[in-house]
Amino acid sequence: MTGQAISPELREWIVAQLAAGHSIPSLRVSMREAGWQADVAESALAEFDPSRPVAPVAAPVAQVALPGPDLSSAPLYIDTGDRRVQVLQTVTHPRVIVFGDLLSDEECEALILGARQRLARSLTVEAKTGGEALNVDRTSDGMFFERGENPVVARLEQRIATLLRWPLEFGEGLQILRYSPGAQYRPHYDYFDPSEPGTPTILRRGGQRVATLVMYLQEPDQGGATTFPDVGLEVAPKRGTGVFFSYDRPDPGTRTLHGGAPVLSGEKWVATKWLREREFT
Ligand code: PD2
Ligand code: ZN
């Protein structure tokens, strides 16, 4: 016999022989006597050898629910109950959506007014320790509102929860940042690095971050775009607009590396809402 292949019939024959109590070595002898080439016989019998290591089966990728608007009907606007928000731009990978008219001018001004007296040089959550530290990569000033701290904050948080279909309680308190000329936020990921020893402590308060919404409260005169270097995307810091992005796992493969480009002139103010997997306590 030449050009032998493992046929369905051969497999059926092996199954029947094994079922009848014959051993693999005895089948090897029978196959060789019947003219099967040694390598074909070996490969065929190996398929039925119970001691053969089983190739690992890739675990199915869990389809986790993520925050995000319902874009199934390609809407130009989304009604959040108290406001009609524009869908200006979408990117699939990374998942990025730019919303227009997310905040009114009055809301932007009220947030700036409430934050101004409480600004301090921004700290970032430090995954090495689980605490907070000054970070040279972030030269803005910032503060946090408590969730629901005043009526404007509460209204905006409800709007965001409706828009992104994510429980209000899963959100961190609203962060306000002010960038003066020269200030920037170098490219980073917003999720907590799982390999850092402080991360388990941080995750106790609501699990991982799964999405970010950066909202522009005041436009600088020049500079200050939010950048996504992996995909060459730059979102202009237009007052009332928000850039949303989500990440289904804490991994650079989400392509959610992003930064705040240096402000060249004027002042840029933003509000950031981070969304967690679970209730943020
Ligand atoms: O202000 C921004 O554009 C910006 C850029 C990157 C804000 C954040 N990250 C953030 O608040 O995480
Ligand atoms: Zn960020």
C-alpha cells in the first residue's frame, strides 16, 4: 500500500477492536500484518491511546458585560432622560465613543466652581502599594467629588449611568482636573496592573476599572487633546464633549493606552468618571 491515510473506516475498525478487548500492541501487530505502514499505524493508534497527553483546550473567552450605550440602531442622538446626547465618533478597537452635548455650559461652570477651591496637585493610585502618590507623569491639579455630593454632580452621574447602561453605584466619585500651560498626563492605562502587589488592595473596593469617561469642562486655547497613541487618535478637548472608552480586561491588548497632551496655552479642565466591575464603596 502507498500513500496511506488514516481513514474513517480505519478509525472505526480500531474502535471496534478495542471494544472487543484487544490491546493496542496487538492491534499494532495486526495492522502491520495487514500492510499498514508503521508511521501511519502509530499515528492512528496514538489517537486512541488513553495515556496520550491531551492537548489543552483553549478556555472560551468570557463575554463580559461592559458599560456602553446602545448603538444597535446607529443613533445620532441618545436620550438620557434629561438630555439628548450626540454620538459623534466611534472606534471599535480600542472601544472609543465621542459624545457631544453631554454637559451644558452651566454644568461645566458649576463643576469648575465647586472644584476650584479644593484643587491639589494630582495624585495617582499607586499600584505598587495600593496608596496614592505624586506622579511626575501627571502635572495637573485635581480633586474628587463624593458621589452625589451636590445636585449637579448627582444629575450628571444619573445621566452617565443611563447613557452607559451601568449602575450609578459602580462609578467612582467624579474627578476634576485642571491643566495649566505645560501640564500634561503622559500615556497610561486606567486599569490597575494585575502584576503590581498593591492591586489586590485597590480591587477590594469594586473590582477592576472597566471604562473611563473624560468630559471637557473648559477648552484650552491650544493643545490638551486626549490621545490614543496605539491608534493615532486625538480627541479635541471641546467643552461639553466627552470621550468614553472601555476595556474588557486589564491588558494592553485593549489598545486603551491614552494620555492628555500638553496644554500649550490657556487652561484645560476635565471631569473623569471611572467605572468599576462592581459597586464602588
Ligand atoms: O485630561 C485628559 O485628557 C486625560 C487623559 C488621560 C485624562 C485622563 N487620562 C484620566 O483622567 O484618566
Ligand atoms: Zn487616564
